[in-house]
Amino acid sequence: MQKIGVFVCHCGTNIAATVDVEAVAEAARHVPGVVYATDYTYMCSQSGQDLIKDAVKKYGLTGVVVCSCSPRMHEKTFRKAVDSVGMNPYLLEIANIREQCSWVHKDKEIGTKKAIALMKAAVAKAELDSPLTAGETPVVKRALVIGGGIAGMQTALDIADAGYDVDIVEKNPTIGGKMAQLDKTFPTLDCSSCIVTPKMVEVGQNEKIHIYSYSEVTNVSGFVGNFKVTIKRKARYVDETKCTGCGLCTEKCPMKKVPNEFNLGLNNRSAVYIPFAQAVPKVATIDPNYCLMLNKGVCGLCSKVCGAGAINYKDTDKEIEVEYGAIVAATGYEIMDVSKYDEYAYSQSPDVVTSLEYERLMNAAGPTGGELLRPSDHKRPKTIVFVQCVGSRECDSTRGGKPYCSKICCMYTAKHAMLTKDHYPDTDIYVFYIDVRTPGKNFDEFYRRAVEQYGVHYIKGAVGKVTPENGKLIVQASDLLMNEQLTIDADMVVLAAAIEPSHSARHLATMLTASMDTNDWFTEAHPKLRPVESPTAGVFLSGVCQGPKDIPETVAQAGAAASKVIGLLSKDKLAGNPCVAHSDEMMCTGCSQCADVCPYGAITYVDKEFRMRDRTTKVRRVAQVNPAVCQGCGACTVTCPSGAMDLNGFSNSEIMAEVDALCR
Amino acid sequence: MQMTSDNETWEPKIIAFCCNWCSYSGADLAGTNRLNYPANVKIIRVPCSCRINPMFILRAFQRGADGVIICGCHPGDCHYMTGNYHTRRRMTLLFSMLDYLGIEKERTRVEWVSAAEGQRFVDVMDDFVGQITKLGRCRRLEDLRCRTN
Amino acid sequence: MASNYTVTPEEILAISGVNPRRCMKCGRCTATCPAFAEMEYHPHQFVAMVESGRIGELMNSRSIYRCLSCMACIERCPRQVDPARLIEAVRLAVERKQGGNHLIPDQVPERLEPDMPQQLLVSAYRKYTK
Amino acid sequence: MQDELIKRACELLDDGTVNRVLGWSTGDFFYDITPTVFGSAEDVKKNFVYNDFCGANLSKYLIAESQKEGKIAVFLKPCDTYSFNQLMTEHRLKRENIYAIGIPCDGKVSAETLHDAGIHGILGVKRDGDDLVCDTVYGSRRMSFDAAQDERCRSCKSRRHVVYDELLGEEGEVLDSHRFDEVEKLEAMTPEERFNFWQGELSRCIRCNACRNVCPACNCELCVFDNPKSGVFSKAASNDFEDANFHIIRAFHVAGRCTDCGECSRVCPEHIPLHLLNRKFIKDIDTLYGDYQAGEKEGQMSPLSAFTEDKDAEPSIVQKGGIR
């Protein structure tokens, strides 16, 4: 027989004003199974909690019902209280007689009647409650960072700094990401490579960090603390361990007409290549799409000149499986394809470029050696028009437009304008803006400098049309403040194209069961309180993959994600949520429908031998729930026709007991 | 509509299944804002709307409930990512089946109520209780078995 | 004349099916407009004026008849505000208040201006004839 | 056809391909057909029958039989193959222990239909063109085969086998059945009429559980209604509500899995048209989530496990005039 104690809280007058708390306690005394009932002014206060604890000890209670505020408020408090006197915390139930009774009803008679009904339902559930213990799982002390840009590098360095092993998986042949392609950074105008390349070296030399470059994650299984990740190491045709990065092969390679991704196709590279001088790892890679040896079976020059004997034309993709305790997504962004914005003539004229291309044109290590020459005729542009918000802040997605603000464009455009004016003061620069958004330390000052010191023409308006004509770009635009339509004969047009999530992110999110918003940015577990965690336990977010941000913000978030990872890896064992599903193996038919609806992949099947009543044995396929992965939604319990699947803390019989009690 | 002699004192019994993350919080918010709704509505907390088994709904009717309403997070906002998508399909089919059996289709309902929609929770409950009051006592599911004519 | 009538912004919105509040005042419509020089009020002003309820001024302005219905602003508008639809709606409002056919085929030859774009004529037939 | 089946069964037993054969034999009357496992060629030759009354779906018996030692041969009519696939999808069959032989079917008859038509004392039947000629103790009686066959055969969905190791006879086609006509008729009624219809039908239920026991989708180790821990335990109706509850829950549990084989209605001693419950679910699923035939392919995902984020109908569609 159950011995249940019922504790009715007045909550000052919050409950007592509309509910006759004494009547509720008195009614409770007549409920079968209830051995003790009382009321008190503030049940959550220390003395209120003591009241509960004393009663548990004195009456040997097997269940406790607290009639008080919402369980979302104080369930934890009361569970802790009963736990402290040796009662399993999951034998406690809350009847919500404040938010869902006293606060919504004015009539005391009605309120009391409903409070009694709610109390009875809670007692009915408490009678069926069984003690639950959270399972524990060990934590693999190794983290995986997906993406080797500034976000991934910073996260990896911070985790390594705390003494844990970290692997970086980078799809490109080198780490460094977008930041390695930038010329200068706002608002300080310090050189991007000068900051990022030492970081790359630091990552490359850190003993705790292993870089899987030119690799991709192809499968993720497992759960927080125990992920199993399959990493595909793409065939590089160069032995990483032997290659010294001397670059001789890249010089000798006869196939020199490969568009150079690092310079966004503004110049060419050879088929065997090192992306840029400071690449980490500094190892050559053969591009299988262009290599003559791989495609036609003739050439083999690189192999002949390689003193280290690192070239291996027979290399193949290899898959390795590694275990991790935590995974950090740091997949960054891409520049949106603006070729559908035909009014800007991006596809028609090489002199219409995106901002990242402009960045390369300004960069000393870029295709023009840092001299600003326009791509069509290699002449120095005299008039440059910058167009803001190309593809950002759009309602219409038919051309790939994004509803969000890309955040970084206002600042980098001011930077481009200033740098251009610095090098070539006689250049005329027009910036067409909708709003100039400069929230950030020293950001507005930076923008004002572009206007006031450098005389950049900021025009509130937009470009309607760009027409290439006789080597010029005729820009038709509006000036809303002057209420005019303008025509500018420009030499170059620079488009601040929207940034979008890495195209691999959606696939990765599916593998990680991490959620994404409609724009494919990773969703954080809580927008305010858990900004670097994904809702999937053990998956963390670093950098732009979560939403547009600039370098300082990215680095800050990268550090935050690292600290969350360190917090996780520092634990030897993880305690789970005990309110998880479990399957009754005697009843399970192994039909697999539960696994079909499980959003976490928590259900697996095993063939298990059962002893039958007639002493024979029978092997049956049955479902098993991994309690560390299950989050307790209960989708499986409804899909299970045999009722083998049930949910701890919210079992079929418990819920039906509540239904029965409330309908009585 | 079925009018019975004891309808004078009859009060509808409504069971509301609310998911813990959105609708239960929405109901709490209605309380916090002191928004009134009929006391006939009794809430049962479930982790997710996808935890609601059709058996629970039938059980409620069996034990004398006059209406059952299911509240969950708006599609796309499920705490467990996909739970309410399952609820949507299951309940659509179940309700259609009940309608097919001639049970008044107004007695069952699914509403998406977020944690921020205290007022909406109240509006939904007011409306639902009004609808059930108009329908009167629920008899048909029980009567499916007894042939009275 | 139109000045005697008032039309509420709601009516314009109902006719056009456009929500001018979505406008972020980027000016792409005005930047694109081929009839800019002919207009007293330019496309972006149109949107702002409808939103602030200055419909009467628009109805009395010749600008609404300078719009060629070339739809370039609709094409370029990133916020689906579609100024040309608003202009069209104001023209229709004027029309509805006046009642009857504004354009009678027999009168066309005498009213024809030599530099009137043909597209306008066709569009006018379509829109201003009951 | 029967001779051909017996010949093949004996061959398979003799050459050791299988050690048992699952087929049909007669009970007290020749039309009283029972699914039977035959262990030897002699047994097959003596007792195996295949005739117009062999409507029983053998797939479900394979759940237990395929677990046993050695391979078993089974004869599957087209509609049985759908159940077979569905059971495979649910991992209920040990495929390597089964040798499936597809056999053609052009509709089955049940003695009850003949009795209802006033034909008693039946000694034998044979087909004569479109008619069925019954040899009875009262002399020869004749009725059209179409009228004599089961409703499920009249609205047969497919005469194509979706799975087999070997096919005897000719392969058929997926048919343009009119199996939802009855459902549509019910849908067109007023709720009161529908309620009265079902009240008339379900009130006859005696909870014999024949529907559940014969249903290939009802293959739980222990049915929730037999499980004291499930909360809906009820061997027999303890109050008026429970039979309705039983049939709704049963239909819901097999929704998306029911292949519409029609066994439930065939075995119901009270002639309750239980298949109309299942067909309602099938029709709703087809209407809302796209055509879906359970058992058509092995490994299909049930529409009740799947979803779309933005295209699924809201449950309020039922209030707004229902799913038509």
C-alpha cells in the first residue's frame, strides 16, 4: 500500500485567496493511499521544505504530492528536498494549483473544487510513480571541430590549452578559412594574414591538435560523450608525411590553367598546388579534375621532380572512424552567388566584382600583387561604386535573396573605401546604402572617418542598373535624400553580396541531428542563455555557422564554445535524464516503427535469446533504448502498437490514472 | 444536440493535454497574467504532444469527459524537433476516424499554443468550452455499443 | 474631379494587395524607374505617401499617369512592396470614384499624343475600360 | 490448380528444399478450410486442398513457422504477398527459412455467403462460366460467382504478386478497385446516420477476438488489451464503451500497416464490416499524404511514422468538413 503525503501551499495569498487550502488538505486526507496531508504558507521556504522532509521521515512516505505553483517553478526544489531525506526524487508530483487554478479563477468555490481535482490527479499519478535513477555514461576525452577557419582554430586552441585532444576536420587542403583571404580587418586596419597565419602555425604545431585537412565528416553516430564519427580523407595523391612543401612540383606542373579558388578564380594555379604560401599543413595536393597523369595517364612530372617521393597517383579516399566526447560545428559561410542579380551585370562584366574578390584584388598576395587593377584591362579604376545589401534583407527568395542582414558588409565596405583612398587618393568612391549599420566598438567612428577624412560619397539610395558600355560601367541609381536619379560612369562596381551558410552545413546538421533555421544557420539551444550550444546535447556552435558575425564576435563565440566543450570533457561521467523511454522486451515485436519516429536515433535493435515457459529458448529481435541519447519525447510510445515502449515518469498507466482522476 | 433532464446541473468536463515546453508554459503564462478561463478545463502535462496516445483520448471519453483538447508547440518549434509533426498526422487521422464513426467532431481538437501565447491559450479554452457546452453531454462513444433502438 | 473624393489607405492596400510597411526605403524602385524625370512624386515617395495616408495628393498628381507599368520596380523591389502595384491601385481608385469608362475607343485618336508609349495605351485600355 | 500445387509441394519436400509446406486442408466440411502445415509428401497428397474456399491468408502463420528449424514452403495468393512484405518490413519473418510460391487467385467464396443466399447442404461446387454451380443435398443450385465471392474479392486491389521465390500460373495486374466506394457512402451520410450505422454494427461485437487473431498486422507478442500493465486491459467488455474502444484502437494500431487483406471481416462471426474502419484510414492516408499501399514494397516507411514539415494537413481539417 502506498503512503502518500499531500502538502498544500498557500503561497501567501496567491493560492489561499481563491482556493480554500484547508479544504484541499482535508479532501486529501480522504483519498485512499494518502496518509498525511497538511497546508502551509510557503511550502518552498526552508521551513516548508522541512515540513515535507519531516513528514517523509515520520510517516515513511512512499510518495509526495505538493499542491503549489507550476512544476516548471519549483519541481526541482521539492525533488531536491525529498532526495535529501532518502526518498527518490521522482516519487514526487506537483499539482499546479496556482498558475492553473488560483490565478485563473476568481470564485473560491470553483477554485477549491478544481484544486481538489488537480490534487487527486497528482495523487493518482504519485501512486503509480516508480523510483527512477539517471543513467551514467563515460565521456570520451577528445573533441572534434568541424571547420578550420578562425572559429574552428580558436575553439581547437582553447580546448587544447585545457589539456584535451582536439581534431580539426577541414574540407580544403589547408586550414585558415575565409580570414586567410582577407586583406585588412576593420576597424583597426591591421593585416589579416599577420593575425591569422601565426594562429594557423600555432594550430599546426600544437601537440594536442590533429588536423584532418582535405577531409569531410561522412557519418555521425552515438551521443553526447560518446560520438562515433566517420571522417573521409579525400585522396590527395601526395603523402602528407613525406611532402616537405618545397613547391617544386607546383612549378614544374605543366597544367597551369586551373582557376585558383583561393583568389576566387581571378587567376590560375597548377594542377598540383599548395593553396597559398602560408598554408597549414604545407603540403601539395593534386587536383584530380585537371591532373594529366590521373586523367590521361601521361605526364608524371611532379613525381619525377619530387625529391621526397611523396607523389602517389594510386591514392584513394580513405575512411577512418574516431570517437569523440563533443563536437563543435564551425562550418562558417560562403558568399552568395549573385549571378541572378542581372541588373548589376556581374555575369556580363569582369569589372563587377564581389567584395571578397575586391579583397583579393587589394591583397599584396593576391593576383595583382596588391596593385588595384581592374580585371578587364588591368587599368587602375578611377571611379568605383559600392553597392550594399545585394541579396541581403530581401523578402523574395527566387533569386536566392536572404531575409537577414549579413552584418559585416557595412564595415568592410567602409574599410575597402578607405584602403582604396589610402593607396589612390584620386579615386572617386560612391557607396550606395540603405542603412549604415555600425554597432560595435569603434565601428561608427571608423565609418565616419571614411566619410569625413577620406571624402567617400555615401549616398542613401540604391543602384537600379549597371550597363557595361565602352569599357565603362554606366550605373543608374537613386539618391533618396536629394530625391534624384543619378547616372555614374564607373570603372568598377563592387557588390556587397550576402553571406550564406556553408553548403555542407545542412547535410552536417542532419548527421548531427542538430537543428537549423530556415536559412540553414544552426539554431542555438537558447537564443539568450545558451548561445553556443545546439539543442542536441554534446554539439556546440562556433562562429558564423550560427549566424552572421564579424571576426571579434566569432573569436569570442569560439572561445565560449571551447569553454562549454571543456566543461563537458572535464566530467568523467554524464548523468542522464531518467525520464526516458524503455522497451519491455517481453512485449516488443521488433517491428522498428519506434526507431522510424525517434528524432535522436536512440533506439537500436538486438537479437536476444529468451527462455520460454516450456524451457525452450527463442531468439527475438527487440528494441533497446539508449538512455543517454533518449530525450524523453515519447513519440515512440504512441507508435508502438504492442505498448512495449513506455516512458519513465509519464507512463501510459500514469497518464491514464490522471485522466481517470480528472474525469471522476 | 442531446438534451438530457440532468442538463440543468451538467457542467462539461474538458481534458487538455499540454506539452511541457510550449502549451503548459502558455497555460502558466495565462495564470501569471491572471487571465480567466473556465474551470472545467483540467490540464494534464505531457513532455510532448507526440506522447499523447489515442488510448488516452478514448479513455477520457470513456470516463466521462465531454471534450478533449491537445495543445502542442507550433509546427517547427517542437522542443524535440519533430514531435508535433507526428501529433499532427496521428490526430488528423484519429479525429477523422471518430467523425467517421459519427462521434461529434467538435469534441476533439488540436491547437498549437506557444509558451508566449497565454492569451491565446485562454481564447482557445473559452472557445472550446463554449463549443462543448453547446453540444451537451458526450454519449455517443458509449452508445456505440448499446443498441437503443 | 478626384479632389472631391477621399480614399483611405486601406482601400488602396485592398486594391493593390501590397503592404507598404514592408518597405525598407532602399530606393531601388526609384533607381530603376525609366519615367523618373516625368514624375513629380517618384516611386519610393509613392510608397511612403500611401503609408502615411497622403492619398489625395497622389490622386491629384499627374505622376500616376506617367508610370509606364513597365514593372521594373516590381522586378527589383527586394521587399515585395511592388510600387507599380500601388500606383496602379491609386489610378484605379481615381477611376472608380469617377465612375464609368475613362477611356472610350472613339476618343482615343484625338487624345493621342505622339510621344505616348504604345505600351501605356495598351495597358490603359486593359485597366480603364469596364 | 490443386494438382499442380500438390505436385510442386511434393517435389520441394522430396528434393529437400523444404521440410514443411504451409497450405490448406479441409475440416468437417469441404468448405470448412483450415490453414495446415504438412510435414511429408504423403500428408500433402492426402490432405492438401486448394479450392474456391481457400481464402485464408497464410502469411501470419509464417511468423511462428519461420522461426522453426528448416525451410517451409508457403503458397501465397496475390493479396497474401502484401501481408508477407509488410511482415518482412517489420522484421517478423525469417526470410531464409521461407520458400514463397505465388499462386494466382480470381476471387474466393465463403460458405456463409452461399448460406445467406439460401443454398444449404452443399456437397460440392464448380465453376461454370461466370456462375458457380453448387451440388447440394437438395439438388443443383446455381448463382453468379460475382455475387458468391467475398466483398474483399469483389473489390480486389491487386492480382499481382509483390513478392515470391517462384510463381505458379500467370501473373496478374494491379486492379482499379472500387474498394473505397463503401467508405465514401458512409462519408456522405450525416453524422447521425453514420453513428446509427456503426452503432448497429459494433453493438453486435462479442469480443471473440477473431479479427485480431487472424489479422497479419496484429502480430504483437502480447496485445495491449491482454496486458494488465497497458492500462487498457480488457479481455471482455466490462462496460459499454470498451468494444468501440477496442475496434478504434485496433484500427489505429494497424493504420499505415494494414494491407487491406480483409481477413478481419471474413472471420467475424457477427459479420461486422471491420474492413471499413481500416479502409477509412487507408483512404485518409492516400488523400492526405499521397497514395500508399502497405506491403507493396519491403522496407517502406509507414505514413504514420513519416511527416512533412509544411505540407501536412492540420487536424482541424476534420472540423472543416472532413477528409474527402
